[in-house]
Amino acid sequence: MNLKTVTDDLTLPPTGENMDIEERLQQVASVINQIDDPKVPRNIRRQAKEACDNWLLNKGKKLDVRIAMAQSKLEELYEDPNIPPEFGTLILTINTELERILTAVL
């Protein structure tokens, strides 16, 4: 995994441009799925997938709640002492992008 490539994937156009919020969330979800790496403990991979599936991409819930809960779940993963440092950095990058999206939504 190349962290530079991952962070480049998260370089999204500003809110007013052609990418809508759902597309931006899909792109963030694809980056979250990159945590599915053998170097990452299984419980962290599972929790990242659950944060993505149960919150971020769950259209049955309000958009702001989806984003905020996904951020919260990812923050819990970041605080796990077993997460490899490069994936901790990835989670911080993801949370920064989710914060930008949440600001655009509100």
C-alpha cells in the first residue's frame, strides 16, 4: 500500500463542483476498504468495514448522522494500540475528508 496514492485518492473537488455528496462518500468508502490489508489486525479490518457499511453507506439514516457516526467509529480504530502507524495516518486523512463533507452538508 502506498499512502501517497491513498491520500491522492482523497483529493476531491470542492463542494460546488460536479461530484455530489454521495459520490464523495463512495470514494471515501473505497479508501476505507484499503484498510483490508493483512498487516492490519482482523478486528480493526472488521470494524472499519462495519463503519463503512453500517454508517457511511447506509442510506436509511440521515446523511449528517451517517458521516458523524462513521467518523466516530474510525476515531475509535485510530485509538487502538494495535493499528499499524501508516493505517492510523490513513484514518486521520479519511476523518479529515469526512469533516469537509460534513461541513458541506451542514
